[in-house]
Amino acid sequence: MSESLRDRKKRLTRQAISDVATRLFLARGYEQVTIAEIAEAAGVAKMTVTNYFPRKEDLALDIADDFVALLAAAVADRPAGEQVLAALQRRYAEAVARRDALVGFAGEPFVRLIQDSPALSARLRELHELRERALAARLADERGTGAEDLPMRVLAAQLAGAYRVLFDKAFRLIRAGHGEDEVQAALAEAGSRTFSQLAAGLDRS
């Protein structure tokens, strides 16, 4: 379905506000920038900013919805017969090949912005937790169990945990000054080892 003119305008407005906010955050620090200043710099009303971004943190972490949905979507969209772990490993490798922000690719100034802000670091942790819950709900739905089914929550924690550890590794490498080529190669190798180790553990369980 093609995007309507109204939806395109809303998407572009949202992106423009986020871009302005991120520039201000990088220049002055997250805690030092107010919503009113962002609205003024973006040329919109303060209410417009809060309508698009009810949480200030998501002005910087503006891919929150896609971030949370990534693992559940990988499971839901996998080809018939593909195992859950294989689908998540494949999706991770594809994301690393694209240097996707959803698995941790970002510029060093942005990584520093997130890590040096208690509010943004806390929001990122929350997004990881929401991603795990979304995966657990998807797995439970496939198996016809409740969302609080303990085995599905444990499995989701293991699978989402792999992504979380690899995401943290990406940020550590970037913060240490490694270039994108180095980060990509390191994550490809770490992803392969991580999912192989996870597969071996699940096989023994």
C-alpha cells in the first residue's frame, strides 16, 4: 500500500523534529536541552513536539518502535519451517551487513551521548526489556500459551539477551574508536559465535 500524502507529511515532520533535537543534544548534551528549545529550533509548537514524542528520550532514540518490534517481527516473518533461532541469527547477520542502527551501529558522538546520559541509558535498557517481552508474546502466541508462560519468557530472555550483549559490544567498539569496517567484522564474527553457543545450549536443554 502506497503512503498517503498526509502520512508522508507526518513522517517527514517527525523525522525533522528528531533530527533537530539530536543536533542540539550532540552540541549541548541531552539534559541541557529543553523541549521548548527543540520546538523553536524546528519551527513548530511545543505541543507538536510532544504529540510526536511523548517521551523526551525518544527524540534521540527515535527508532524505539522498530527497535522493540525487531525480534518479534523476525519470528513472525520467517519462512515456513525455519526455526526461531535460525531466523534470529539470519536477521542479525543481515542487520550487521546493513550496519543497522537497530543492532548498535551509530557514530561515536551519538554513542557517547547515550552512554553519558542517565536518562537515555535508562530508556535504552527499557527498550531492550520491551523487545524481550514482545518476543515472548510472539513465541507464546505461536504455541498457543499465555503471554506469561514461563518457558516462553525464559526462551525469549535467552534470545533477546544475545541481541542485547551484541548491541553492547557494538557500542563498546564504537566508543573505543573502531571504524565501521572493524565494527562490522567484529560483530559478524561475534554474532556467529554467540548464536552457535546459544544453539548448543538449547540443544542440551
